[in-house]
Amino acid sequence: MNPSIFRQYDIRGVWGKDLTPEIAELTGRGFASYLLKSVNKQRARISIGRDARLHSPAIRDSLIKGLTESGIDVTDLGMCPTPLQYYSLYRLQVDGGVMITGSHNPPEFNGFKLSVGKSTIFGDSIQEIRKIIDSEDFRKGQGTVEKHPLIDDYVEYVKNKFDDFSGLKVVVDAGNGTGGLVAPKIMKALGAEVVELYCDPDGRFPNHHPDPTLKESLADLVDRVKQEKAHAGIGYDGDADRIGVVDEEGNIIWGDSLMIIFSRDILKDNPGAKIIGEVKCSQTLYDDIASHGGIPVMWKTGHSLIKEKMKKEEALLAGEMSGHIFFKHRYLGYDDAIYAS
């Protein structure tokens, strides 16, 4: 087993090389044993989602085998965006979760984002799982599996957070990722005219690389916004936890500029609120937060680190240049590109 797949924020590798059915099963057993110890239970339930990559179903099957053999009951959400899997941690009676995704990486990559309780784990916790696997110190049990799609539930929840979008024309480029299963539904339900671009999930990502922070990945979106005379264009990565935005003239609005837009809106009704940016964000962002009555906080890069800092500081908003935007204001405090859009 290649120890380098156990990274700071997730477990990730190349399918068929670093990541195999056997390693997926061992990861299931290792995470199950870690989670049961963490929550101090003999049995626990977790939710599992997967992205559109062609190998995600095989990884899910092997992962579930390992989880259930170590006493975990599994709620299978099916194919979904990562934010929906995070949402399930609040919506369902579960003790944690796993999202099977290669995120913004090329199609040969895949991996696991792991949660205990409502928090994603990182750093030493991920290394602890590796040690459990290396020592084969696994819990034993026999869990169950149930299917529980949550897309309609999630669509309704997010939709009810917003007012009417009538008169708004938006181009949505899901990059053939799982954002296409959800985002157009929400926008249409709110009255927007939606032009769908690459919204059919296809784990080969045949049209462009699934990373909206790359200028070349937004080229088709820019062209379509101009062609359609749309008010805006929205791009997602493969699992829809990163957002890219294009204005009506085809200009790309990068992460720290998006944060300025969001923070000004939040600070109107919440003066003195703390807002977190990461070290790669421009000084302009921090100055703008302060000038509009907020308390700017600079923090380390990484979605798990940002979420932890948000809880500690009780911040209402956080964001990264990578397009991860975290809303605690009127929302649940995790990175959700669909809600952000």
C-alpha cells in the first residue's frame, strides 16, 4: 500500500495503481475502526456518496464491504455532489460519512473525503487510519446497507434559502460532474432561465478538465455566456465543492473577488462578523472586509482547516482562491459551490 495516498485532507490516488478494490476495502475497515473508537460505539451508521467517475461504483462496493465487516451500517446516497454528502450529515441520523471522489483531479484519480460527526477529518486523523490498516487492528461486526437518495430533499432545502430568480439567465457548466444533477434543478425551481452546458455526468470528463479555477476550463463557459447574452456563468469541479464564476461580459471572477461580493452582503445585516480568507487571497479582500465593518481573519489553506477555524472563530463566511466557499450565515458551515452559486 502506497502511504502517500494518505494525504493531509483526504485519501487519494490513481485507480488501478495506488487505489485498488483491496485498498478500498482496507480503507473501509480502517475508517470503521477509527470512527467506532472516536464515537465510542460498537455499531454506527454513516452516509456514503460517490462522484461520476467510472470507477466510483467499484470503489463504493469494496469500501462498503470493509465498512460493514467492521460493524458499520451504511446509508448509500448514490451518485451526488460532495455538498449533498455533507448535507446528509445534518439531515440524517448518522455518525459520519465518506464521499468517494477525485474532486477536481483528472479522471484516473479517485479517493475518499472522510467525516466523523459533522466534521471532515485531516492530518493526524488520516494517518491514524493508515496505522490501523498497517497493524490490521480492525473492529469486527456485521453492518447493513440501505439506499437513501437525497437529491430531492437537498434541492428543496437549498431552494427555500432564496427568493425568486425570475428574469435571470444563467449558463451552468457542470464539467460533466455531479453538480449537473442538482444545480440546474434549483435555479429553474427559483424561476431562472438556465442554459445547461456539460451537465450530464460523465466520469471521463470529455469536454474539459473538471477544475473551474483554471482559465482554460472556463473557456467554453465564457463563450456561451457571451453567445447567450446571459447575466452570469457558473462552473463547478467534478464534485461541485469548487465554484468558478463568469460575469455578463465573460470576465472571470476569482475566489477572493467572490468573497468580497459575499462578505459585503453578509456584513450589511451582521456588522462586526468575522470572515475568513486563506493566505493566497489578496490583501484587497481583507481590507474590504474591514472597511465594510467586518473582522478579517487570515488562515491556512485547506477545506478541513478552514471549517475547523470557522467553528472556533464563529465566522459567518470563509473562502479560498480555489473556489471553496463556506457559508455559516443562513447555512451549515461547509463548502458548497451549489449554494454559493
